[in-house]
Amino acid sequence: MKRTLIKIGLFATLLFSVEAASAQSALKQADDQYNLYNYKKAAELYLNAYKRDSSSLHIVERLANSYRMMHDYPEAEIWYEKTVLIPESNNANIYRYAEVLKNNGKYAEAKRQFGKYYSSDKVVDKTQLKFWTESCDSALKWMKNPTAVQVKNEQLLNSSYSDWGARTLNGQLVFVSDRESRFSRNTIRNDEPFFKFDGAKAPNKKTYGWTGNSYLHLYESATADSGRLFPIVNNIAYHTGPASFTADGNEMYFTITRVPRNWNKDLSGIKTFKLEIYSSKKDGAGNWTKPVAFKFNNEKKYSVGDPFISADGNTLYFVSDMPGGAGATDIYYCVKDENGAWQLPVNLQSVNTAGSERTPFIDGEGNLYFSTDGLIGMGGLDVYRALKSGDFTFAKAENLQYPTNSPRDDFSYVLLNGRTGYLSSNRLGGVGSDDIYSFVQQPELNLRLEGIVYEKGTRQPLYNAKVGLSGGAIVITSNTGFYSFGIKQNSNYNLRGEKQGYLSDNQQITTRGLTTSQTLKKDLYLDRIVLNKAIRLENIYYDFDRWEIRPDAAVELDKLIKILQENPTIQIELGSHTDSRGDDDYNMDLSRKRANAAVDYILDKGNIDEGRIIARGYGETRLLNRCANGVKCSEVDHQLNRRTEFTIIKM
């Protein structure tokens, strides 16, 4: 028996050692794949490791990072939530958690996590926190008030893979995709990535390890089931695209990644290759010639990509991480000299940010469209427009808002005829990881808002009254009290009428849902202010012998708060009155307590300056009828005397 126990013990020890070694080996494999940017394979291996050790920060953090890098934000959110709960987790994980919450459209929770990150990391300043919170607030506002743009997923074009960067060429659509092609079909998936890989091996020519899919190639008009490779890609094994074409369709510029000819295998480490721009022209037979390298490619020091060639072929816009930029990638431009040679790249400083700029596009009016994560936005890359202000200078970029933008990456925006075009996005509801969307900007409606300002009660038109519209527009009424504004579609407005000696009138106007040009009518009614005239507040009731504000009374006091907020110059007295029943001194004290309670509610709830309101308790000293002490009256008569009033004492 003793020998048996010894054998069992030895076997258990050996088994534990084997399992521990196996676990360490699996984790090392996961780390190796992660370091090679093979996030798809790394995530699979880390999941196996997590089943053996669910408390490891290293494993949980790497899973979160892998899913984030693959843009699988729902999974990334799950794992970052686990990560930040581990005590030894670093502050950077809180920030990443906030970012993926933002990518998933959970803006309220994202704001909370950004605030937590700010509080825990003393390096972050309030300016950065303001940027994050304003982005979340803006996104919520834009989603509630979408612009007049219809965005449609091109489902017949998109595949279950990544499809993006659509451009038109001679009636065809040229785009980028990592869908199955003859380069990768019927091959075994390999773990090697392109940008970063084992220095002892050349990158696999079939599969890109970051995604586990084929490399990106250029395609022309195709459905999700069949694709036609663009002719230029025949001799390029790795990533190709996106592309841009001159107006005549005879010259193109595109991005590639390749293994340099002078590259030598290196057993000592990991290699990273840069993006490059190449161009090609059509020959006399209409075939694309051998691609020519862009003059300012630098395969050792920096990348250049996302080319946009002007209609005449004389100006090239592109993005690069070359030294001297403002952020991770900046937009640059080059102009051809009189000999057709490219001059030195110039940084487009008026639009570049500390973030990443991508996919520049210039429309027929010379306005710039581009994507960046360095400005107030909804999440990931957002599309912006910068109006032309001079030669290669642009006004402040403006966000194109929702639904052009989404909580995810939105990029490769192209405008075809001023109203229609294409953009690319990995937003929710797509067919693949990135999809191509078409958009149509709805024609601007001709909308007006007009009406007449009247004196309330007499219905006499008020001349020289001021009418304001949220956004800053103000007009003065004519001698007939008439006012008129031009207004925008899909917008909400606050309309305000005011005149010296009158209480203002505020109304809410919306143009959301309108589909035809029209004129909206809204008349305003202003109450003339009569100093020291008591105005009764209805339905202000208190429990017997109590002075606390009841919910039904709060509703009426909220109306008075609104009057005070809309008329910031008036000062009032709020008076509380009782009936004659009960002791006179007691009634006086009770009325004062009730008046003070009402005033305290107004000051706290409405954030009103306490110098604008006075509380007065009058007890039974200002009865409205004959029901004094000793006089027999009905309950209705006594109720008339129990009241709360306000009096405007100063304008």
C-alpha cells in the first residue's frame, strides 16, 4: 500500500510538472504570436491559458488588447472590465476600457471611466479630460439630432471580410478587400503577419496574421460572392491599396507593402516594414504599366500611404509618420514642378492634430475631407470637412456628425457629385469587419418660422419686441408685431419673445421629421408687468399644520422658477396666507414657515439668486372676503383665503 501511495504521489507530481510546463509553453506561444501582431491566433492561445489561470493580469490584459487591436470592441469591453478589477492593473487599462466603451456607444459609462482615469493618473490634465467628456456629450447630441444624410450599407458589394476605400473609375468601383482571392483561396492559414514578423523568416504571402485573412488587394466592382482583382495587383503579393485616380482615369496612385529587395533575414529579432506609395499609368493599349515608386518613399524610416491625387495629377495628398509631424500620422501634400517632378512634401499644418489623420480627399470646390481621432468625435476615426480658405490652407475642421460618423471608425469619405458618395466604416450592423457605405445628402429644405407677438389679454400686436432663436439670431418685430426667421431642418430651437415691461414667452420649435419646404407659424404672448400686483399660484397645498413642500405644490412652484429664469431682471415677493380659523399669532408663524419653505425650494431647485426673492408670511391679515374671526363661512370661502401669491416688486 505504501508503495502504491508513493507511486500515486510521484505520478501526481510528474503530472503537475508536465501540466505546468505545458501551461508555460502555451503562454509563451501566445506571447510570441502577440509580439508578432498575430492577434487572432494570440487570442485563441490566451483563452486556453485563461482556462488554467483566470487570475493572471498578463493573460486578461493581453486578451483585452488583442480584441481591441482586431476591432472586436464588444469582446474587448468584456476583457477590459475584468482587467480593471484586478488590483495590480495599471491606469492605462482604465483609459482603454473607456475608449472601447465609447466605441460601443456607451457614452455615459465611458465618461465615468475617463473621469476615473483622470483621478488616478496625475499626468492627465483637465484639458484632456474635457476633450474626452465633450466627445461623449457631442456624440449623444448628434445621435439625437441626425443630419439630413441617408447612409446605406452596400450589401451586394461587401463581404464577410474587410472591404473599404471605394473609388470610381470609368463607371466601375475600385476598392480594397481582404476577402478570399486566388492569392489565398484553398491555402492553410499561417501565423505570420506582415508589418511585424519573425526576422528569420520572410512573411507568408497568403495570410496576414493580424486578422487571419488574406492580405488587402484592390478589386473592381464585385459582389460578396465573386470578386475581380484589379489588374495592377498581379505581381504584388502583400497589401495593396487604397488607390486614387486622376479625373481622366489614366493615372493612379496606391499604397503597397512589400519585402525590400535588399532585405536580409535576421535571426536576432523582429522586422517591421513600412507603407509605400506607387503609381502607374495606362499605356496606348489601355493597360496599366509597371508601378513606379513615389519619390519620397522611405522603407527604412517612415511610412507613406492613403494617397489622393488631384484631378489634373499635379498635386498628391497623402499621410505619413515621417519625422516632424504633429501626431501619429499627418496629412502632407506634394506639388509637381514645371518638369513634372515632385517637390518636397509639405505638412498640412492647418488641419493636422496630435492624433492620427487618415484618408484625405479634396472635392470639386477644393474643400478637404479627412478622418482623424485627434478632434472631438464619436469614437475611433471620425470624418471631418475643412473648407478651403486659400492655397493649401483650410478653415477649422468640422465634424460631419451622425449618421455619417458612428462610435466606430469612419473613413475613406469621397464625394461624387456634391450630394452622393461613399465612405467606409466598421460600425455596428455591417456585413464584415469594415464595410463600404453609400450616402446621399438630402436636399436642403426651405424652412421659415414666423409669427406675431401679442400682448397677452388684449391681443394687441407688440411693436419693437425682441424675438430670439437659439443659436444667436435676433429680430425686432414690426409695427404689426411680425417676426420671421430662416431655420434649418432636423433641428430643435428655443424661441423667446421679450419686451421691456413684459414677462417673456418661451416656446420650443422642432423641424425634425419635416420632409417638405414650409413655413411654421408660432405666435407669442407677453404678459404686461404690473408692479406690486399679486398673482395667485394655484394648487399650492400643505398638509395640516405643516409647511413642507408637497409634490403637487412643487409642480406649481416649478412654473414660478421658469418665470424667474426667463426674466432674469425681475425681483419678486412670495407671500403665504392662511384663513381666519385658529390663533392669529399661530397663523402668522405658520404662513412665514410656508413662505420660507417655498422660497428655499425655488432657490435650491432653480439656482435663483437669493437677492431676487423675498418671503413674506401674512397669516390672516389679508383676507379676500368677509370670513374674519367669528364669521361663519363655507369651506369654499375659507379656501379662497388660503393661498400663495407672488408680486413683482422690481423690473
